[in-house]
Amino acid sequence: MAFQLGKSLAELEIGQRAIVKDVEGEGRMAVRLLEMGFVPGVEVALIKRAPFGDPLELRLRGYHVSLRRAEARAIRVEVQTEVQA
Amino acid sequence: MSDANQTSLHVAVAGNPNVGKTSLFNLLTHSRYKVGNYPGITVETREGQLRVGPPEGKPITLIDLPGTYSLTPTAEDEAVAFRALTGADGQPRPDAVLLVLDASNLARNLYLTLQIVELGLPCVVVLNMVDLAEQAGVPVDVDALAKALGLPVVPTVARTGVGIEQAAALLRTLGQPTQRAMGGSGGSGGSEIEARVASDPARARWLLAAAEADALELTGASPSERAALVELGPPVIRKAVREQIIARYTEVDRLLAGVIPAERGPRPIWAPAMVVSAKIDRVLTHRILGPVVFLAVMALVFQSLFSWADPLIGLIESAIGWLADLTRSTLGEGAFTDLLTEGVIAGVGNVVVFVPQIALLFLFVGLLEDSGYMARAAFLVDRLMARIGLNGKAFVPLLSGYACAIPAIMGTRTISGFKDRLVTILMIPFMSCSARLPVYTLVIGALFAANERVVGPFTQGGLLLLGMYMLSTFGALGMGAIYKRTLLRSPTPPLVLELPPYRLPRLRDTARHVWDRTADFLRDAGTIILAVTVVLWGLLSYPKVDPETLPAGETAIEHSIAGKLGKAIEPVLTPIGQDWRIGIGLIGSFAAREVLVSTLGLVYGIESDVDDDDTPLREVIRTAKTPEGTPRYGKASGLALMVFFVFACQCMSTLAVVKRETQSWRWPLFMLVSMTVIAYVAALLTFWLAKAFGL
């Protein structure tokens, strides 16, 4: 496994997995994202983008959730490039 | 906790959205419940007796809370759930909580579980959809989960009713004296920071999270609690809230080890429960196919509201007509008969006539919602709706507004956030509903060469009609954007939208939901509509004059109160190219827009109905002359009248429903006044411009 630092969730490519490092920002949105399970250490994956490029469909824990890119930008991740055996 | 004199145990039913909570509640109560409303807001709770199993011990009342992901009050639903669980608002604190979890999605579901366990209430866990979890390859070890949580756990499949008896039996043991408090793992003592906010650590955590989410106004926090939060300051609060959320998720992950099998080997990118849904989504949220299917689904909804409801509406209208005739022939002519037939029976008709469209819309919305498609629809159109400042969930109600504002406004309940819901409610009456169509057709038919070709196959009539629909659409979108940025200023609601697995809806639940909404309309909005119909009838009929004694060309209606009102407002109508006759029509059309046609018929002494051919009326309007011999209505007047109808809130039923949905007269009044002003100004501009262009 190789790691790449300093990306936001909005920058993931389709099919890519990443580990959440931090939820930036404050207020209601940050609380909601954390409570939906975007806590540091959790794995997320980008499944697809909606027809006009936004919002995103993400896999998180046991479910799929949709966020706009604007909100996904607040989530810092470490991209996890899976090296296939 | 429970009062010794209390005759019934109160059990709150809590859980995330999309976990089958409603089905479970319906099964446990045999769908016999009453719908309650929290004062001032429209979050519903339902209350019913446990009716499964032998009635041993104390009766058990189940209270269905709104489905939420958390108790942190980021919206009304969460605030209602927390306040109900802690016994605020003068309600008793529940004796226990029935937690409904989705077995295939525990890694998120358990977050709410921990929050509720922290409240220290006895909890019983229903692990729903265990079949789907197994199919998805993530079977839950029920005993391990029960042990880890320290709570009794019953596996169920609400769709088929598996496990319902066991769940009911477990609830009944709550009534036994041997009952012990089962709050376990999460009920840790409060931190020092929490202790400074409130003595109860669970409340302190809730208030801290609410403060961080800028939602203290939803908590009913006391002045001393507020002061304590101010003293702590935002950085301390932020850190405490993050720590509390992260600690819960750490606990969730710890609990789940050994409860669900760890994922091994090459894992698919999708969540286990989403493998089948992801395949369906290859079509339904596909870049090109997705929008195509979406348009087809919306076309179906739209078509059903426009035309499938029609035969039923026709049937209701004939039934009402038959009832009126029967009453007339039984009682004979007279003032009382008129009151009954033209006031009361017509009023009942005005109410019942909305039922087919309401039922159809809620049937579709219910099926789309329960199957999981609604979330995909919101996902597809979110980009477009975000431009106005709304989220994707506002789309279906807005579209339904083209058919009828009544069901559309009732359909806004899926929108979270009162301001966003209100913006949508205020936009809907601008959408050109089907009741405006007879008005447009009458005016176009009377004053324009409707069939004259303009470009290609397009006639003057068709283009004018298109113009009115475009004006109404842009009007609605524009007003929405304006309200969102001024009066109801609030940030574009963030989209944190779960895309649940596709599931077959349980039709009995959908049917029950349709019935609940329809009954709600008949009871609350229906009463207002009935009353206003009777009042309008009185205005249009009294004082009575004998038509025989009137000079030629005068009709009884112009001597009525409404007639005098129409004449009184003529000075206001002249600048927009209308006269007192139209004024009477406007007053009458408040009952329903299409009534303009029949009221104008009465003014001109022509007995005609909406459904009847309005050719004689068109003829009269076209040829009507002023005393000076010039045509009474020109093209400019016609355009102005149509534009007025595009924007005006000429519909008491809309106002009645808005009153019902916002729980106050403030917003319907605002709607009536603002829309009338906008309509007047638009009609004025239209009339001037049309005159300036020589029409």
C-alpha cells in the first residue's frame, strides 16, 4: 500500500478508497458529517458522481451516502492506493 | 421513573430513517394509532397500543418518533426525538425505548443507539432486516450483539412479520416488576466540561452538540445553561463535541468486533448491503440513462395527477350534483335549500374533489420513498435545485404544483428545515395548476385568434398558453431564489443524503400513509374550505333580488354583496384593463380559479359550468361593448387577466392547506397579500406594454 497525503474527499477518483484524517470547518455541517460517521480513521470510497458532476456517491461504513463536492472538500483524506496482488 | 399510578407503560420507538421502523410500528399496533402533532411545528408522532400477543401486565403505549441518524438537533426531527425521550414539553418521560436497527448497517445505526443508551432509559433492540444482512454476507451474531450492548436483542424481518411476536413479548416483560434498568455500556459519568453545562451528562452533551451546530434555539436551553455555554466559548465546545462523537464511533467499532464478520480478501467497493442496488444504480443513476428514467417517472406522476385523477374527479362532481338535485327535489325551492345545495353541498364537493389527486400523489411519493428511488431522484436533480438554494427533495412537490397546489404543498413534508420547506410552499402556488387552464382557455378563445398559425404548427392559442406556463415557472423559480436570499435567508441546505438499498415497499404501509394524509386534509383543511365556500355563496347570493324586476341586461348577481364589492373595486381594476364584472368573477374564483368561468356566466346571465361548453360566454365576452360602443375587452385586457391569474393566489384551498402545514395564519396571509400584489403589478405592466404595442 502506498499513501498520498493532503487530499480532500472531493479529489478522489471513482473507485478510489481513502482514510478520513480530519473534518475541517465548524458548525452544523461538521457536526453532521462527523455524526454520519466521517470520523478520523474510517475508510471511504468514491462510488460515482451524479450526472452533472455533483453530488458524489460515497461508501462509508455499511452504507452509501451522497455529499456535494462543496461539503466533501471539508473532509481531508489520505488516499489509499490498493496494490493488487 | 414510571409513576406507580400510571396505567400504561410508554415505550418510545426510535431508529434511523430507512430501517423499517414504520412497518414495525404498524405491525405492533395493528395500524391502529393516532397521529399527533407537536405544537407549532409539523413533525408528526404517532401513538398506538401494543396489540400483538396476549395482553398481560400493564397496557403498553408505543410512541413512534421521527426517524433520525442522531439526537443532535441539526433539524426539528432530532430535537423532537430528544425532547420526547427526555420528557420535555410536559410529556411524560418514556418508560423504555424500542430501538429499531438495520442489521445490514450496524456500523452507523449503533451511533444513535449509544446516544439513547446514554440517556439511561431501559432499551430493547429490534434488529430488523436480518434476512437482508444475511443475503449481503454480513450476518449478525445476535447473542454477541446482545452481550456487547448489554441489551435484549430480537431479530426481525418486518416485511414478512418474522420476530414480531418475540419483540412484543419482550416489551411485555418491561411491565413485570422484575424489570431492571438495562442502560449499560454508554452511561458513563460526565466530564468536567459537561458538568459545567448541566448536571445530567446526557443533557450536557446534547446542549454542547446543539451549541456547536448553531441550534440552541431548538433545545429550550435554560438561561443558566446558555450562560455556561457562552462561558466555555466556541473552541472548548468544538473540541468537546468532536471528542464525544469520535468516542461514540470508537465504541461502535469496538462493539462490532465479533458481532459481524470482518471483511476479508478482495472487497468490492460497495457496501455489502448495496451490491444489488449498485447494479440497479448502473441504470438509475447512470449519467445519461439516469435522467431519462427520472423524466419518465416524473412524467408518470404528472400524467396521473393530470388525467388519471380526472375520471374520479368527474365522478365526485356528478355525485355532488346528484346530491344537490336530490336535496332540491326533496326540500323544494327556498333559501334553506339554496344554502344546503349551493353552500354546504358545494362546499363538501370543493373539499372532496381534491381527494383523488392527494391520494395519487401520496401513493406515488410513498412508493418512490419506500423503494429508495426518491433518494436517487434527489441525487440526480440536486445540482439544479442547489442553484435556487434548495435541495433535491423540493423537486417532486414543485413539479406536482403544475397539477394542483394542494397535494404539492402537503408533499413538502419530506423537506427538512422549516425555512426551506416554507420557501418551497411559497413557490408552489406560482406553478400554473390545472385549475388555471379553463381561465386561460376562456380568455384565449374569446379575445384571440386561437387557431391562427404563428410559426410552423404553432398557433396563437398554443403559444399564449406556453407563455403563461413559462411565466409561471420562471415566476416560481425567481420568487424562490428571492425568498431564499431575503425573507427566509438561510444557507443552501447541505446534502447529506443516504442512498439506501432498493427495497420492495410494503403496500399496506403505503396505503395507510395515503389514508392518513387524505384524512388529515379532510379534517383540517377541509373544514376551512367548507366554511369559506358557504361564506362565498352568501356573498354571491345575498341580498336576493327577483330577476324579473330587474332592468334589461342586469343580473341578480350584480346586486349581491359580491356584486357591490366588484363594483367598489372597479377603480383598482380599470388600470389593469378589467371592469366590475371581472371583479365579481375574481371574488367568486376565490373558491377555485375555474369558478371564474361560471361566475362570469352568472354576471352575463348565461347558465354555464366549467365542464360545459363555454362558447356562449366567449361570444358574449368577445362582442361586449362599452356604452360608447367600443369593445369592452381587448387583447390587452385579456393578457392582463391571464397574467393576473398566473401570479394571484386565487384559491382559498391553497391558503387552508398552508395554514394546516405551517400551523399559523401568518404565512397564508403573507401568501395571499404578496401574490395579489405581484399579480397586480404584473398585470399592470402587461396592460401598459400591450397598449404600448398597440393591442
